[in-house]
Amino acid sequence: MAERSELPCGYRFVPTDEELVNFYLRRKVEKQPLPRGVVRTRDIYSKNPWEIFDKSCNGFFYVFTTLRKKQNSRTRFDRTAGSGTWKNRFSKSFPGDDGKSFWFKKDYVFELNKNQSSADSSIDNGHWIMQEFSLEDEGIVVSESGWPSKGDDAGTLDNGGTYYKNSINYVKQGTPKKSGQAIKTYLFGLFDENLKERSRIPTSWSLRG
């Protein structure tokens, strides 16, 4: 969505999807300068769309907006706005210019809550559709992995070194869906579990690579 820009008379802002993502959105995320007054920032989830944009103007409005996550959720976004909700109709992913990253195009329609009059609202305030463009979200996955340095027949420094080297090579290759795109990996702690009483799991661990 967008808002009326400050382009000179006679000019029209008709960007392609790729231009919106690779020039405007990416530069916005990377905090690089953008043409003044072409795409503004608006919180489209703060009010009904007709209270944010000029409903008497036909056409597209282009804006940047920030998504808000639902309470107690890391991945789901709150799409409520004013007296209704932006309902998703379809979503599609596209490869980025670098051949590694992805961007997404999603289509939404604004629907009033059940206690509102849909007929009256459509007549008074129009029919609102939104196309949302977003860059790939960098999710963080926390896991525990390791190899014992002693404690059983397989627990040796050499085996531990082989395990960690292979683990590093694995994350460099990416996932089946994103082959060749390295998985960002963070090492946050190293410790022995020598104070835990376990009968089958070794308690001595090391990192070698």
C-alpha cells in the first residue's frame, strides 16, 4: 500500500514488484537514503484503512509499516486493525537478486468484525485490498549438540574433532530448501556435565576443530 507522493505533475509511481523489494524495501531495512516523499511510513494496523488513507482516491497507496507479533507468539503477526482484520488470501515466495535470499508477496483483504455491518461499511468506506512485500525473516533456532571427549569407547578427542568439523561443513551447505546458503550458527557455551549423575551418557565434553 502507499500514500500520495511528492512526485512532480505528470509523473506516476508505477514500480514493479522487484523494484519495490530490491530498491525501496531493502534500502529501508538497511537504513540507506530513499527518494523523499515517495513511500512514507504509516502504521496501517492502528486504525481502519479509510481513516489512514483518502478513500475518495482510487488507486494504490505505498507505505512502509512495521508488523506486530501476537502476544505469546514468536512467529505469528497480529493483523487486527480498527474494527476489522486483514485476512490473508494468498502468499508466495520469490528468490532474491543474490540467488540466496527470498522475499515474499502476500495478498490481504480487509474484513470487518462480525459485530460490524459489512454492507454499510462497503458502501461508505470502500473495499480495501493490500499487497504486502516482506524480506525473509531471520528466525533463530536454539539447539544442543556435541560429542563426548571421554566416557565411553566412542568418546575420544579425535572423534569429537571429526564431529565438530563435519558439523561446521554441514551448516555451510545450507538446508535442502536453501542449498548453498550457509546457516548462521552461534556458539554460546562450552561446559562439561561432570556434576550430573548419569549411567549411560558421558559427562566430559570438549571442542576441537
